[in-house]
Amino acid sequence: MIQYNCRALLLLVSFAMAACGSRESALVQEQERLANSGWQTGIALYSFNRFSFPETLDMSKRAGVKYVEGFFFHQLGNEFGERGMSDLDEDELAAVGEMLAERDLEMRSLYAGGNTAEEWVRMYEIGEKLGLDFLVGEPEPEHWDLLDSLGRASGIQMAIHEHACGLSRFWHPDSVLVAMEGRESFKACADLGHWVRSGLDPVECLRKLEGHLLGVHAKDLDEFGNIEANDVKLSTGVIDYKAVIAELNRQGFDGPIYIECEHDWDNNFADVKYAVDYLNSMKD
């Protein structure tokens, strides 16, 4: 009787492991399908800026994405303490890469900043160490030519980001186009929420930047044309995401759309996960 029960237990364990493996395989297949069908849903780690770097990666993995965007002023926590990306040495940057690889995540881009030429050079050095595709930032005009040169040399492009009117020289797509003129490594990162804060139609803005988009920051707001508008759960605010996705599909956009959730900072995982699932459902 004992022998029989042991066999039964082994069978149950085998079935459970097979079922678990099947679910993991199905998840991998679904992620591959989504990654190979045009644009990809990712998470801007700024959404989880109250948490340590390893925690942000764990939450991103649980949310079901493959791609993440870091930010240079993140206090990384754990063994890194209160330091950010620009404070890490070569071995520590390698450890960052290992943390990503352990979770089968890819950091394709990093929100970057610099007040001096030396600080911007450091951003591109970090980009090369981490194998980034592009940086996201709002550089001042005196650095544009330097950054274009660094971008052409490294293969890391600069995606101009747009904060809202009054907060950024790049609040309007026309100003982004000015910075791009004659600079082949300059592209754009579309921030849908900040355009809405500035009273701009995000679909029209996307059209103006057609052929130049590297990434998108996806958030939602409760009011149009108000700098003080509140961040809300994606698809419950004023942004027409069906129209946004239709326009990106028309353009053949194949870059990352990063969820950027800027409310309930200490407890926003459920809304981030909802946003991931909502965007992924628009690929079906």
C-alpha cells in the first residue's frame, strides 16, 4: 500500500510539473507572438520609482513584459545603495545586465540627462555597456551636435522626449523636428500624456513625427489641456487609445510602447498590469 501511494505521489508530481512547464511554455510563446507583431508593450521603470531596481524588474516580469526602460536618476537600492546608473562602475553595470538577463528582460532604452558635455558622454558610455538601442532625453541646444556625433559613433540614437508646455522646449512636435534637422541620430519618444496636458491632440502629434518615432510613453489623464491634470488608469481617461494604436499601426511603428503609470506610486502594480494587458489586447 505504501509503495502504491508513493507511485501515485510521483505521478501527481510529474503531472504538476508538466502542467507548470506547459504554462511557462505558453507564456513564452505568447510573449514571442506579441514581440513579433509590430510594436511591443513594455514598462517604463519610472512607474515603480519607489522601489529598488531588482524589485522593479520583478514587478515588470510579473506584469508580463519583455522590455523595460530605465531612468538615470533611479536610486537603485540593494547593493547599489542610493546611487544611480551614472554612479556605477563597469562591474556594477555588468551586474545590472545580469539582473535583466536572469529575468529574461531587455532594457532597450534609458531616460538620460546631463548638464555638461561630460555627463552626456557618460550617458552614452552607460548605453554601450548595457547594450541599449536608444537614450531618451531633452538635451539643451549646445549639446545637440555632440550627442549626434556620439550617437553616430555608438549606434545609440537619441529619442527626444516631450514634457508639457512650460516645462520643456520640446513640448510641441515642431520643436522636436527642429532638433532633428541635420542630425541623423536624433529621433523622437512620444509622450502621449504630456501632449494632452499641453492641449495637443496625440494622434496629430504622432502624424507630425511619422518616420521618426523610436518609442512611446503611454499614460492617461483625467482632463485635456490642463497642466495639472491627474494621471489615471490607462483607458479610463481622455486619451483615445484606439485612435492612437490605429495611427501607430498605420505608420508601421515597431518600437516599444512603455507603460508610464504616475499615480498610487506605492501600490500601482495592478494598474500597470491592467495597462499591459489592455495594450496587448489591442494586438489581437
